[in-house]
Amino acid sequence: MNTIYPFDRTYELLGKSLDISARRHSLITGNIANMDTVGYQPKDLDFNETLQTAMKKGGGKLRGTHPGHMKHRSEKIIYEGETRINSADPHNLDSVNIDTEMTNLISNNGMYKTSVEMLLRKIAILRQSITEGGS
């Protein structure tokens, strides 16, 4: 961990978790919206695999204009984990299962809420540290 940067990697991890949950939500709702579209192939992300891939990627560096500025790495998430779900219907007439999609949506919503709660708690700890415990 860089001692100049006051935060650990938890903020970065939680930010990426929120990004991936939002992307997965978009894919799932797209599947539901195209439920009656003939030939549509549903899409989804493997949350854990995509998060691990996003955390390993490095990005370009920002240029500092002052030697006292904190160092920062810029990263772009590429959702390589996006996959098509295999359909049991060979003619793709009923390729989206609403029960599966709703289950995925509820699961993804739980992941998103958990990440938000963890982020709020980290911010509360930081806020308390700044105010020195309220004194």
C-alpha cells in the first residue's frame, strides 16, 4: 500500500463492485425486456470472475501538476465476463426464463446493497477519524 495515499484498496474494490453490479443489472433487465423477442440470447456476467479481472487490470497514469499531489492510477473496467446463457430451446423461441432472470435480479440487488452498506460504513469510520471521535 502506498503510504502517501490515505485509503486502502477497499474503496477501489467497492467501487468496482458497484460498477459491475450496475452492469449486471442492465444485462438482466435487458434480458427481461427482450423476453418475447424471437432469437434473443440472454446475457449475464459472472460477478466474482469479472470483479477479479477488473481488480487485476492496470490502467494509464494521470499526470500530476504538483509534486505534492497524491498518486493515482486510472483504470477502465472491461466486462470480459459477459457471456451468453445457453438456451434449452433450439429454435430460440423461449430463450429467456423469467424465473431465472428474477432470481438473478434479486441476487444482484443483494450484492449491490451489500457493497453500498460496506462503503457507507467505511465512510463513517473515516468521518469519525476526521472529527477525532466527535470531540
